[in-house]
Amino acid sequence: MESRVALIGIIVEKSESAEKINAILHDYAPWILGRMGLPYREKGISIISIAVDAPQDVISTLSGKIGRLEGVSAKTAYSNVITKTDA
């Protein structure tokens, strides 16, 4: 199996979705390297970046689950760093 490093950028326009985002991120914690969240109060949104190292399908599923939440958009940038894992 192969693992990739990626960055998921998340824009939260509806704060009611925050709890659902946190629950999803908790489920994917083993693959998350780090997280940074910035409240942009003047615009009424939050910006979250998630660094991950996971198989391609895990990254896609995580990004898709988050992006399907109401008032939330997510985009993923993939690095060219791919490593073989024992799985």
C-alpha cells in the first residue's frame, strides 16, 4: 500500500457544522499530522488546514465527507511524496 502527504484546506461558513467536522477529524486522527484553525471573525468564517499522511483513498474519503457538510467546502493539495507502507 502507498501513503501520500497532502494538505486539506477547509472553509467553514456555517459554524453549526464545526461539531461534525471535529467528529470526522477524530475518526481520521491516526493519519492527521497536524491541524491549524483560524477564525476570520470579520467575514464570519473559519479556515482550517489539515496535514495528512495516508493512503489516497483515505485522503479522498476524508476530504469528501467534510466537503459534503452544509456550509463547508474542502479542497486537497497532494504532494509528490509517496511512500510504501506495510498494510
